[in-house]
Amino acid sequence: MDLSEEKELVRQAQKAPDAFAKLYDQYYPKIFGYVLRRSANLEAAQDITSETFLKALRKLWQFQWRSVSFSSWLYKIATNEVNQYFRKAEYKKSVSLEELQEQGFEPISPHNPESELIEAQEKLKQHQDFMEIQEKIVQLPAKYQEVIALRFFEKKQIKEIAEILGKREGTIKSLLHRAIEKLREAE
Amino acid sequence: MKYEDFVKKLENLKAPEIELPGHKQALRMFLLNYGRFKQKTIMNWAKVLAPIAATVLLITFVGIFVDMPGRLYPGGNQIGKFSSYEQLQNFIKTNAGYKQFYWGFSGGDVRLFSGSAESNIPVPAAIDDSATDYSGTNIQVAGVDEADIVKTDGKYIYLVSGNKTIIVQADPPEQAQVLSEIELEGTVIGIFINGDRLVLFEQETPYYPYYDVRSESDEKIYMPYISPKTYIKVYDVSDRANPRLQREISTNGQYISSRMIGDYAYVVVNEPVYEQEDELNLPEISVGEEEKEIPAEDIWYSNVSDYYYMYTTIIAVNTQNDGQEPTYETILLGASSNLYVSTDNIYLTFPVWGTDVLGREVWDSQKTSIHRIHIDGQTMEYVASGEVPGMVLNQFSMDEYEDYFRVATTTHGQTTKNNVYVLNMALNITGSLEGLAPGETIYSARFMGERAYLVTFKQVDPLFVIDLSDPRHPEELGYLKVTGYSDYLHPYDENHIIGVGKETTDAGEFAWYQGVKISLFDVSDVSKPVLISDREIGDRGSESPVLHDHKAFLFDKARNLLVMPILEAKVDVTKYSEAELVWAYGEPVYQGAYLFDISIDNGLQLRGRITHIDDPSALEQGYYYYYSPFLIERSLYIDDVLYTISQAKIKMNNLENLDYINEVKLST
């Protein structure tokens, strides 16, 4: 999907919610991936992703292309949601699988959320190096977490990070520098 | 580690790329159908998405298509209860062909699952229990109250406006005021008032997918089903300013209809049978905090065939005694489409669609399946099931009289035909009159003792009079052909009948509907019914809720009074040629309650009309009429005061001269 096509889709989706589906299909993997790499928690990642897209759908009419691209706008919502997640302990609590089951949620096989989750959990564990460093990243203040994740895991350019976080490029550069220093100290 | 090396490490770190396709799909469906969800600020995502995820990936579902009657029934009886869950499961699986996935998504129609229901939203029948004289809901059977959006007990008016149920002190009109409001999250479909008890039926806004969601591969994705919930809420309103919720009973499923007989409210709810991972759902009833699954052993089955199975559950609630547990009866049937209730029996009907050898639906063999549930207070028992050819129009097509059930049907096919059947209490046909008015369709029916009146229509309106004095030999006594048709028939007295419908202009093969028409027929000479008076209001495009909902109709013979809400449209004759005038739609010019004097001697005379639309400029905006909160929906009287009710206000006028007395604004 090129930018002009995306612009057109956003315009359509602002009027007819079903056009939102294409945008969703395009961005779900990216947003879910980003959120998961930041939270390292599959259950939380599902909720935050859900919240992100719902907010996007609800606020789509407010979205204007000239300030940021749609992609950056989505990352921005997701980033806010992740930060909120880290601030609120109960966010984490409300989505545990145990609680899900207590609520009477009985996953079914083969393609059900539980087996899907178990499989995903296994995959996540295999990324030992990542998980080790991720544990340290989450100890950092949110402003550092954001830039590290966007730069190194999402492979975003400084310009794009600036757009997502709504900060100047120079600010992003210095934030990134300090973030790397802090993380290195923690190593 | 050096800074540069550390950056390199970060850059080369292999970050996880993990996907959750189940979550992706479930969320996608949720978002596309978001408008249909209840809008909550805080989502419990796990709860919201879990059922979607579970259903999305389930390909076998219900599709249930029972095309061979008599194929397998436990015990071989017509009616019985299942002996176990396994038997229920077996019954469904054996009878169901899984041929078709059948969620009838019909646009934005909320009632998805059937030709469903009595869509009528139901006000009480005139009961003179005090010094005041007031009107009740226009009901079909004396002693069997029907829930409505407005009720009165002669002193207070209880009404549903938006998601609020409002209690208004109505008498004396000069002191009329809102006393209290009950605000609920769901939609209040109807209410009953019984002494100091107010009964509300709330339908939780369900999740109804309406988009045809396709995945990228264009493979059809089946929509998830989340059962809506129906709540029965009983309030103590002894203090009208402070209604107190006394009991709450809820069940999964769609509210179909309700009645109140004496202290008991009976509620009929439908829930489709569906299967997830080899498990069938069972109906659930919650009383207060206690939730109960209705065991298979309590569920009745019958010899039915339909596209899909539904649990039809009738719940009886004592509205006065909170200590008495609600009772219920569940029957595994098709989608109930109509319901008739006498003081002793509930009759449920649903269409049986015929199929040809290829399993395709055919119109010709269409039948109606009828089920009788005997009721006596809290005791209910499913006692009989039967079948008649043809299709039932609405509750007025049915009647019970001296231990016989009578029903009028239309059989579609090459040539439509109309029929009347008389059945005994075992629901076996004892007598029939078939083939009335070939090519026409029943528009309205009314049974009055030993007679039935039928209006069939194609180009003109024949009103048939049918004698039912001999249950074995129903007989056509006579008919009258006039232009127009009636959608609703109301007895004036035993020899006169009121018809409400539309005027029509014959156009050869069909007819153009014109203004709203009210007729008064004399049927004292049964062989020659006579039209004694009629009134046409407005031109083509005029409408009245009475045409679809009898509860909007107010009639009192002793007062010579007939009141009904009408939207009057007028055609600007200068805009059209003479030929065009028959089909030209009028512009709305007035909406309000039209009051008629009605008597045998003077026929129908317009006494006056009342509107809630005070701003005349609003009249020019046609759409305003269809969505305005100022549309009068109901009217009632208490002593000599006429109360007209819209979503926005209650207006009080003198019943005789229509002088304005007062009005109460309703905060909607």
C-alpha cells in the first residue's frame, strides 16, 4: 500500500467504518509486534493492541494527515497505551489467562486463543537475548523505553520517531543517546 | 561494553516476530461491528473478544435444516421431554443436516433470527378499579394484558422514553409532573403496571454483526453469535417518586412477547441452538445472583422442522409475591413468529417451510406449526402441537373460543388462497374453510365469538364474514367489496366492526395505496355487510402506527370516541399531472392524534386533532416527521382528560372540546 492509497483509505474509513478493515489488516501485525516487544507479555499485548485500534477507530474523524502520517498516528496511540499499561498495575492484572478462565472462558482447539497463546509463549521464550535486555528496558523511564524500542526493534528512522512521539528530531537524538547510556549501565 | 558495541548489539538483536491470528481475527470482527456493541468506556477485552475468537474459527455450527419431518424423534411421540443431554444432542445432530449456515443477516434489522416475532411494541385494558374512569392498552383478549410503552392506572402514567422509564403523576392534570425515572442500559421493550408493581422488559443491546466480513482470501468468515440478554425487572412503586428494584430475572435470548394475566407476567424468549466444539448451548435463567442452566431433561421437543432450532422459553413471574420462584417451560422449536394468548393457553406458531427434493425452499407446501402451552398461574405445561396449511399474519389471525382454537391463514403459491381452520384442544383440525379470495392475501382478521371477519386484498378489499358456530363446518356467510383495505379490525359491538387501513386506487393488476382510511361496517345482515361510514385522512404517503400496532389505537364505545395517531401527507396538485396524481407521494403536513366521534347514527366525524409539533417550520422538513421525538405515539384518557404521548412530552387536553390544559416535558 503506498502513501496515496493509504490516504484514500483513511479518507474512506473516516466516513465508512468498513474501510477501516484494510488499514487494520495492514497495521495489526506491526502494532501488535511493537506492543508485544515493548511489553513482552502476550496477554497485555492483545489488550493494548485492541485498545489501540478501538481508539483509532473512535478518533479517526479527528485524524488529519498534515500533522502526522496514519502509521505514526497509530504508533503514537499504541505508545500511549503501552505507557499507561506500565503505569497501571491493574491493567496487567485484568488480563491474566487464569482470570480469563475463572471468568468461564474455555478456550477451544485447534486455533483457539489458549493454544495460540501457549505456542506464542514458547516462541517468545526462545528469544532469550531479547528477553534479557527487555527486562532491563522496562526498568527505565518510559521516555527511554519508547525511543529504544522504536529505534532498535521497530527500526524506525529518527524523523519517524519524532513524528510518533511528537518531539523534535534533536530531542529524540539526545533522548536516544541517554537511553542507550542508561541501558548500558544496567547491563 | 563500549557504547558503540552496545549500539551494535541492540541493532543486531533478534526481536520476536509473533502473531496471534485468532486475536487478529476476533478484534477485526469486533471493530467492524463496533457500532453495534454497547459503548462502554472501559473494555474488558478478554471478555469481549473471547466469545468472538471461539466462534470465528468454528466452522460447523448450526445451519440446522430439518427437511424430513418424522425422521427421528425420541420415543416416537409428538411431544416429550428429553431424557438426557446426550439425547438432546443426538436429536439435534440427527435431525439437523448442517446443510446451511443460516444466520439471516438482513441489513440492519435487529430481529435477525426469524421472520420473527410480533414486532409490536406494546399500553392496559380498561379496568375500572376506582372512581376514575380511564383507558387501558388496546388488547386482544379481555383479561390478558399486553406490554406496551405506555401504561396508566388512572392516576399515574408510566412510559418508556429512550432508555428511561418515566413515572408521571397524571391526575389531576393541572398538577401533572415527572415523579421519577428509571434509567437502564438496555432497551426497554415494554412495561406492565399491576397495583404497586411495575414490570419492565429490558433487552440488552446485543452484538449483531451486520457486515459481511470476508478475509483476504475471500473465504467467507462466519459471524460470531453472542446471545442477547432479556431482563425482567420488577419494581416496587408504592412510592412513585422512588421506585425500588425488587427482583431481576434474566435469560439469554431475544424477547419475543409477553402477557400479564392476574398477578402473573409471562414472557416468551427465543434463543438459537448452536454448537461449539461438540457442545450444544442450553438456555440459562438467572434469578437475582443465582444462575441456572436449564437441563436437557427439562426441555420439551416436538415434531418440528425448520431451518434452525431455537429454544423457546416461557417464564412466569409472580409480579406481587417476590418470594415465589419464577417458573419456566422450554421447548425446542423453530423460530416462533406469532403468539396468541388466551386466559388459559399460550399458542406459539411458526412457519414450516416446505422443501423440494433438492432441499430448496418452496412456497407451495408452506405450513404453520402451532403449539399450545396450558397456563394456570405459575403452572405451565406444553400440551399439544399441531399444524395447519398456510401462514399466519399476526396475533389477530388466531383465537380461542369455547375450547376451540381458530386460525386464519394465507397459502402462497401459484395462486394465493385464504383459509380458516378450527382445531380442538389437541390441535387436530376439526373443520376448515379453504380457498377464500384466490389471488388475494389476508390483510387483517378478527374473531368475535362465533364469527370471524377477514379482510383480503389485492385491488379491492373484500370483507368476509365467516360463521364458526359449528366447529366442524366453518362457512362463508357473505362479503362486501369496497376500495381500500384494513390492516386492523376492531369490534365496535357485536354487529359492527371498525376497520383501519388505507384507501386505494385500482390500477388494473394492482392498486396504489392512498390516504389512511377508517371505516365502520354494519354486519348485522351477515350475508350483506354494509359500509356505513368512512373517513380518509391525507393523501398517498399518510401513515399511522395503528396499521402496524394495535396498541396505538384508542376506542371507547360509551364515549363515542376513537383516537389514533396519524401522519398526514398532502399532495401539491399543482406539481403533478392528472395521471401522476394517483401515485404521487404527498408531503407531510401534520402529525398528531386525530379524534373522531364514532356512532352508528352519525358514523365517523372528526372532532379535532392534537399535535406536539409546535414549530410550523418543522413541517417543511419531511424527514423530521419520521424521526422527531414529537411524534405522538399513544393516547389515553383519565376521566375527561385526553393525554397524548410522544417521546418528548405528555400533553393534556379536554376530551370534549380539546382545550389545552397542561403539558409535561420528558427529558429524553
